[in-house]
Amino acid sequence: MGSIYHRRDGRFEGRLTDKRQGKTCYFYGRTREEVKSKMEYFCDSQIYETTDLTVETLFGEWTESVQLRVKESTLANYRGKAKTHILPAFGSVRVVDLSGPDVQRFIREKRESGLSAGYVADIVILLKALIKFAVSRYNIRNPIGDVILPKKQRTDVLLLTRPQQICLHKYLCENRNLTSLGVALSLFTGLRIGELCGLRWSDIDLEQRTISVSRTIQRIHTETGTKLVITDPKSISSVRIIPIPDCLLPMLAQFSREGGAYVLSGTKKPVEPRLMQYRFQGLLKKAYLPSIHFHALRHMFATNCVEMGFDVKSLSEILGHSGVEITLNRYVHSSLERKKQFMGRLHFAA
């Protein structure tokens, strides 16, 4: 709680930051205990003045403080989670009245409603961020500091088998169009669907055989509806240059357009991710393949690269990850057949 100094004139001086006013407050006394008492009284008065602060009011203050530091899509995500989950449950509750048992009950109810452990954990992390902000601004105690987040469970991503992937490769080669080109790009470069939709022909250098990833497209929720936004990629690591594999060059050359045109549309108007996902499902159906999520293409790319001997560091940078742990833990999948191959190499020494 602040700092207390022994002055040259024999008195003691205490310093505290009034975070509401953004200034330093000074306290003086003949003894250290006297100064400490004054500082404690000041902190208690701050807590007293914030007893009527509700979670809904706090959320408004918090969003105002972070809106210049986060992307528009991120802020929309925060508002969506708060509007749908946090505010209906705790909006009218005073921050000082929140309790760990109440939040743990909230977690249990959300899990019982069918929400995944990971999504519920993200909601509670947002709530914890609000309370941390209140603790910092108003010097109140953290009423939910001991809340335990639900354990995130890794769910297996449905991928195409090797024969099914070969079937997909054949279909893409025999049915060339902009949708097939988009699927091939993600399958052989690991592009995220938002990055793919934001890709312009000016980002593709066929001579140098590189793809520059510098933007992403996504549809976000606003207070009046939804809108399509074109913004920076997911993170700093996501801004990257990807070498183009030989197998993509003929298809890219066939559909190449002027620099300002988007790759998936061939015009200056982009195709949004939701539409690309819909087109992908139609392509799978025509190819007589099972339905998988578009993001599974990225998983298959990572897994195939590891099986072909890519070093994980290079693969991590191609995928735009901040570290190799993400690449290995989330995007590399080992099939039972491959495990059998490795186990089959074990033998008794002669």
C-alpha cells in the first residue's frame, strides 16, 4: 500500500496514487504508524465511495479504457460475451457484492446449458479482467480472485483421411475455379479463412513465389447488427511471407488478376468468410467427401508438413504462430496408422 519515507526534518511522509484522479497523494505524520493510519483511512474511503458501482457500469468504464488498445473485432467479441452472458447474470450486482461461489455457480450453469469449457473459461476471463480493472482504479479487494476456471478440453478436429485428401486433390485439379483455388491455397499454405478472404493479387508474387499475409476479413457483431471489417491479422506473428509450393503455381497463373483485385472474387469486392465456408461445403459434397470445417484444411497442412519432415520452427512461422508449442499442441495430429508405423520400428536387438 504505497510507500512511507523518513524525511530529513524527522517527520514521516507517505505517498499513494489516487487512480481516480490520476495524481499522487501525500500524507505526513510524526511516526510511521500515524502516516500508515492516514493512508489506510484514505483507501477505506475510496472503497466506501465505490460501493454502488455495478458490474454493468464497470463494464462501460472498462470498454472505454481499452477500446483504443484493442482491435474493433476484439472489442465486439468482448461486448458480445458481456451482453449475452455476463450482464444478464451480474449486470445489476454491485461489484463489492460479487462472490466466488456466485461465479462458480454461474460457471456450472453455463456448462450445463451446453457451452464448452473453453468458451465458458473465456467468459470468466473477461469477467476477471473487469474486476482487475476495478481493483486497480478503485483500490477495492478482488471478490473473485479465487475463482477456478473450467478446464479446457481439447476436442479432436475432424480431418480427411489420406485417401480422402487424394480425392480432394484430384477434384481441385479437375474442377478449377476461384473457390477451388482458395481451398488449394489453404490446404497447401495453411492460410486462415479470414486471411484467405483478405488476400489480394498484389500480395502474390509469382516471380519470387511468395504470398504476403497482411490483412484479414471477418464479420463482427455491432450494437445495430453486423458488419464486415478488414483489419490486421490475428497477431504480429500472423503478418508473414509464405513461400508458394510448386503445385500451386499453375493454378495461380491461370487465375491471376490485377493487383487490387481480391483472389477469391477476382474483383475489388472481397468474398466474406461465411460465404467461403458455404462454398467449401458445396465443393465437398460434389467431391463425395465428408463435411469438415474449413479450418481443418489448416490442421491438415500442419500435420502433412510434420510427416514430410518440416522442422517445427519453420512450420510455426509459416502458420503465423507466436511459438512452436501452439503448432505442436493444436495443429499437429497423429493418426493411428502413423503410430503403428512408428511402433513397428521397435525390435529386439540381435
